[in-house]
Amino acid sequence: MAVEIRFTAASVARVRFAVSPLGETVLALRILLGTGGHAVHRPWARRARPLIADERELPLLRALVAGPMPSFLFPVPRERLPSMAMELELLRATEEPFFRREYGAVAGVPAEEVPEPATVLPRLAQALHRCHELLIAPQWGRMRAVLDADVAKRALTLVDGGVQALFAELHRDIAWDGGQLVVHGRRTAHAVHTVDTGGQGLVLLPSIFNWPNVGVDKSPVAAASIRYPAVGVGLLWEPPPPALAGLAPVLGHTRTALLADLAEPRTTAALAARLGITPSAVSQHLGALRGAGLVSTRRKGRTALHLRTERADHLLGSSAP
């Protein structure tokens, strides 16, 4: 079925990008508990599946993600880089009529037979938080780097070619047609689902675990949204170089990731964003690496630039620049 997203002049002007850790957690669970996902995700899935074997809310999660998924699992981010905590707050705040309608449609039961949202939503949010910590958080730095690079690429397309060029390159199933956006094939008289942006705009979300498919929220309560496959996902699950794999048990995964990322100068804030940790945590790890002679720091005004040293290059098995 084709989905037609109707735009007004105001909503075209409100097209924006966002990254969703909650959405990626839900889609990762869908791979593990439901569809199995694309072959590109199988190396990750083999490692990840045992991590959630003891999750006590697996029956609830499986009921919601193994088949058609309710829209309340995908609240539209209000900013470009929301935290998992911010998105879980939006999930907990799902309005009761919307929850009952969406849950009932997935479960195949009347709205009046749906469990109380005041009971289900806190349990669901806690379970998703636990799964995020196990499945997504340890890899979030690498995932964020892929998602951020994709957004940067699309932003250049938007600047160079406008909205039409942007939509044309997102996915083969997305087409800009007569001022409307059509997703999933051609429109026919009997197979069109219409989504009205209502002046709220459209949020484009690059996705790792929805790759290689495109998904549309057919029941938006605010802005419309599309999840499209991020560029570079195929490289995400490649094993690390032998030197990095050997260092991680000694230095720790975070400090090893910092060294790998410091082949070129980066600020504390940039490292924090790329690794998905706080700037204070980055500073703490950098201090330890600096003490070992593996990182050098140069300050200019209030900005600090960090770069790995020649000793670190030799340790990683690479030649110094």
C-alpha cells in the first residue's frame, strides 16, 4: 500500500532531521524477537540475542514488536539528538485513547479490553531502558557516527538541490509527486493511506536497524515521520582491527574507541557526541590516556583539541602521520 504524505507550504518549511535511540532500540528488538532482520545485521544479532534472554518483559516486548508495531513505540523526537531518557518520557506520556487504539489494533482486541496504560507504559519504558543499555548503549558511539554522517550528507543534498533532490535520494520507494510525498510504490485508487502533516512538518530519521527498508508513521499525533536506511550500515558490524580487539580488554572499550577516533584532532564535545558518552566522562578517560603518553592535548582559548601520540600509533599497529 502506498502512503501519501500531504504537505502545506508551512510543513515543507518544517522538514527536519533527528536521531532516535528509542526507535533504534525498538527496531533492534524487532530483529531479535520477530523478523530476524536483514543479513547485514546477523553478526550483531548472534552476539546480541543472548544478552536479553533473561529480560522479564520479553512476552510484552514480543507482543508489541514481532508483528505490526504500534505508533506509540515511536514518539517523534522534539530535537535532533534526544537522549533515551527524553524519549522514554514521551513514551510514558502517551495519551490513553491513542494507546488503547494502537495497542488494540496490534493485539486484535477491542479498545475496552486493552490493559491499563498506567500499568503497561511504565513496565514497557523500564524494559526498553534495560534493553537499550544492553543492546544499543555499548555500540551507540559507532552508531551515532554512522547516523550523523548520513544526516550531514543529506543536509548537503538539501542545500544543493532542495527538497525534491533530498527526497529523491533517500530511498527508491520514496518519490516527490506533484507536491506530495509518496512512499511504497505507486498510488492507486484503492490502496492509498493518507497522512496529513497539518502544518507540523516532517521528521526524517536515518535508521540502522530498519535498514534496508523505509517506514512511515501512519498515525502521527504531531509531526509526520519517515525512517529511512542510513548510508554506511554495512560497515558498522565489521570486526575491529586486530590491534584494537587486543587492546580493548586491557584499556577498556571506551578508551580504545577514543584512541581509534583520535587519528585526527577532535574536541572533547565532538568525542562525547561520537561515542555517546558525557563530556566529563571523555575528559576523565583522556586524562588517563594522557598520563600514559597516548594522547596529547593542545588548548586554544576555551577549546581543547586532542590527538593520539606517536606512541599510540605504534601501539595500534599503524604508522605515525
